[in-house]
Amino acid sequence: MDTRNDHGFSEEVVTAARRRICARVDELAEVLIATSHAIHAEPELCFEEHVAHDLLSSVLKDEGLAVERSAYGLATAFQADVGVEGPMVAVLCEYDALPGIGHACGHNVIAAAGLGAGLAAAAVAAELGGRVRILGTPAEEGGGGKVVMAERGAFEGLAAALMVHPADADLENITSLAIQQVQVTYHGRAAHAAAAPEKGLNALDAMVLGYMNVAALRQHIAPDERIHGIFTESGDKANIVPRRTAASWYTRSPSRSGLEALNRRVVACLEAGAVAAGCDMEIKWVQPSYDEVVDNRVLLDRYIANAAEVGRDVRPSLDHQVVGSTDMGNVSYLVPAIHPMIKVAPVGTAIHTEDFAACSVSDEADRAVLDGAKVMALTMADCWTDPSVLEAARLEFAGS
């Protein structure tokens, strides 16, 4: 019996397409793993990912895709579109590293899995009536590459956006926090610290007092909010009353609105330090800020079901949390999106550590590259072959 869904796809066609997706990833396995390892071997900081950009773009070109290098005015961004009609689903690649500890967030895995998913989905897009967009998104680690790309139209017209992130467990999502960076400078008046201290206004005192105010505030914020800062300038010499000091602060909250409220409280604390020391304070909000990730439940359920087919048991994040902030949150405010976590390391291995960097090129990480590629591509296929998926995802997004 020839059973067809509302898009006219028979069960046989859908099954065959899914098999082709997995076979295509297996065909690409050597290239994908080599790409992951090559990116890991040459860690590059945000907006400086030239090696990764050229490598990923070259693989796409070698596989027959037209690639726009340096897309959206960013030297290390790229885009490859496949298909001429139907819903466009994007898969995102990240590839920047961290200073000092390299790929301790495993972005090499993200890049290779996204590359594989895009190529595998591209192999069936035409017959399934869909379109693919493979986006290379630089500078997630503080530069907000996705935000810049969004402002320049990268996510317009998309039906959905997908990516996976490495972790020490297979999880539905990251426990994400909206984040804002702020730089604070205090201006005082220099004086000889022994001969005429009364003539000075101590900018270090202002900064220390502000820090202590924030420290006191921490016991009165929500358990899932965070405030952390460092001193970046603290004076020139001990016998000179410091005339200028500076600090860098991060504030985090589970929601955009919560972050705005927390920022007001932190600024009041920092300003109080300036007032107490008789100094002036200059504040600079570092843009872009990151929103929390709003995972689309409909798409996430499809991802979880497809992950089970490749042998991965994706668990709720309440069972095991990985806390962080990402510019994928900003994307999730623009289009239905998911950001699940895929296991590459032993349980208990924290991201942003040297141990995690080592795990990002382990055998387990290599398996995650291939599994992540398959699961995302299968989820993209679901979006094209089952008309209820994207419609439900759209309705959920509209109501969120």
C-alpha cells in the first residue's frame, strides 16, 4: 500500500531519504573528522578564524556547493545555500577558540557536525522540497558574530535554525543565561601618597568599594543569576594615589528582562563606590549582549527522536546542567531554533577547561561529529517531509 503524507511523500521515499542522509555522513566521515582535528590544532580567537573559515569553505566547494566567503561583511563568516524552493532550514557552524586554552568549548566539533549535517541534508533537499543554508558564524566567544549576521539579514526567511554543542552528556539544551558585558572606568586625582595624600582622589578606592558593593549584592540575587568581574587597571605605582582604574564585569540572568533589572542594580553598586571616593565613573556597555536560548520544543522533540535512532539518549537538562551564554540565544528570538548538547567527554568534565579541550579531539568527540551531523540532517528532513513539524514550530515560536 502506497501511503503518502500531506506533502505527497510516500513512506518509502522518506525512509530512503533518511538512509541516504546517514550514508552520506558515513561517506564524509574521514573528511569531517579531519576537519574537526585541523580546526582544533590551530585555535583562533573571535573574528580571527581565517584557517577554519578557509578550511570549511573549501570542503563545501570541493563537495560541489557554491560558497560565499566573508559573508555579511565579516571576514571569517561564510554561507552556502542549496535548493530553489521550499522551507529553508539553516545549520550553524561555530569555530572560534578561547584564549590560552584553545578549543576548550569544542567548537571544532560544532563546525564539523554542522558541515556534515549541511552536506547530508543538501543531498536530499531537492527531492524533499526543501532548502538548506549552511552558515559559518564566527566569534561566539564574546564577539557576537551571529548577532552581527542577524542584523545584516542572515536569518531572514528561515523556517528553522539548528546547531549542536559539545558537553559531558547528551542534553536537550544548555541552561542558558542572557549575558551583558560592561567596562567601568573610575577617574580620580593623582597625588603623592606620602607627601600629600589629602590632595588625591583615589580611583582604586572607588573601584574596590564598588566591588565590595557588588559582593554584598550577590547574596540577594536569584540563585540562577551571576555577576563576575576583574580589575583591568589598578594604578601605576604604590606611592601615587591612583588617578584612573578600570574593571570588566559580566552580568547574567535567565531572561532578557531579568538581565536588564540586574544591570540596574549592579550599576547602582558601582556608582556608589565612585560617590564614596569622590571620583567620577564612566561606564561602557559592551555590545552585543546575548539573550537566553529559547529552544523550540517541537524541533527539539524531533531532534531527540532522531538521536535515539543513532543510539543517543538525550536527557532533560534538569537532570544534568551545563550553564553558559551564547549568541544562539539572539537567533532563537528571530527564528525557531534549537541548541542541544552532545556528549564528547566523561561526565563531570566542565567546558572551558584544558581537560575539555583534550576531549574535543577524542574518539568520543569524533563519534559526536558524525552522530550530530546525522541527527541534525534527519531533523531537517523531518521539517520538509512532515508538514506538521514546521507549522507547529512556527505556532510555538509565535506564542513564545
